[in-house]
Amino acid sequence: MEVDLRVTELLDAEPVAEPGVRESAGGPVDTGDFEVGRVGAAVLGVPGVSRLTGVLGRAVHITEEPGEGGTAALPRRHVRVDLAVGAGARPLDVAREVRGVVASVVTGGPTVTVLVTTID
């Protein structure tokens, strides 16, 4: 397993989420997208994950594969998950576990980024 971690910014205040985006304390994010809901539910089942946060707009973001002749930055699907980790859990261990779970839930062998936004 490979982990590439770089801190690019620390936030001093909670950013305001887009309208219609909800935090999830115990259930998957209700976006109407079955795959996003399935990923959210799987992530919430990982020990150490206390909730999904959606700090950057959505708690689970799935980018699709580029089409024929596409110009997407990534060669395949990518999933980003924003979450909070419980105070007693090690964020790196939780992030690794979440990456594995998401990769097994989403078809096509996506790349996965886990953004730990909060320690509860």
C-alpha cells in the first residue's frame, strides 16, 4: 500500500458548506446518488471514523473516468472522502483502512484520497 501525504493548509475556522450539503453523524450522505451513498455507508463502518464532514462541499466526491480523448487530470476514476476521526484513533491508520474499503466498494480500481478534516 502506498500513502502520499502532504499538508497544504490548516484552517483556522470552519468553512461554510454549500447549500444542501449535510454532515453525517451516523448514516450515509443523502445525495440521491446510490454509489456515493454506498461509499458513505462503507466509510462510516470503518473503526475510528466518527462522521463524514463535507468540508470541501461534499463528503464523498467521485470523479468519473475521462471520456475518449478526455483531458481529465487522472487516468481513471478518483474518490475523495472528507471525514472526522475519533479522538482515540490514529488518523493515519484510519485513512489507510478507509482507502482500502473505498477501493473495494467502487468498481474500476479508483485512486482514493482521504481528507481528515477534524479530530473529534
